[in-house]
Amino acid sequence: MPITTKSIVVILVSVAAALLLACEDSNGTGSDIDWLAGEWDWVRSCGGCLPDCSYPSYLGEVVVTFKDGVYHKIYRDSLIEWGSYKYSYGTIDGFEYYTLDYDNKNYSTTVYVNSESELVIVGTWGVYTQYFKM
């Protein structure tokens, strides 16, 4: 399956975000990002080793919650991951994004809301992208 233009754009934005962290406008704890707070249901994941997407009907329900600087990841009603996070804010040509640095991981993710009101979480270097709906 060929790589789409949309995939290339997501990868480029993620790489640019990682490179521009030193030029961030603000930093803080997760409790300051009002739009991120709440429960987000996983709708799909794309990327990784193959350019395919996975959907919940194949993997089961996944929910991610963000509240007061703490996140929880729940898989089939079982808590599988949690921790605190800090954020950095940035823009590239008017495109706004946040970078989340997790206290229990060795990497950060880029997050933003796309035109379909989905929370988009892009892994390090844009290799793997997850989409969630509130």
C-alpha cells in the first residue's frame, strides 16, 4: 500500500515539532490544557512497520483520559498505563500543537486536534499515529 500525502505531512510536522522544541512559546503541567482534559475513545491507529491502519473492532476498546496532569490508558476496562505529563506548546506556520513529555517514558508525543475534532497523538518521529474521539 503506498504512503499517502497525508501520512507524509503528519511525519514532517512531527519531525519539525521535535526539532523546534527549543523555540516553544510556553511550558507547563498537563492541567493547563483545557481541551485535552477528559476521556478520549480510540478510533484508529496508523503507521508503524506497515502503512496500514488498525481499528477498535479488531483490537478491543481503548480509552485514554487526561486530567490534572495525569493520563490513564485503559484497554478492555483494564488500566494498562498511567503517569503524569508536562507539555510544551508550539506553532509551525499557524499550525498549533503540543508536545507531551511523560514521566514514565523515554520519549514524547506530539498532540493536536484535527479538522474532524479527533485528538491526534503522533509518536516519536511520526512513525505511529493514534486517533481518538471525545
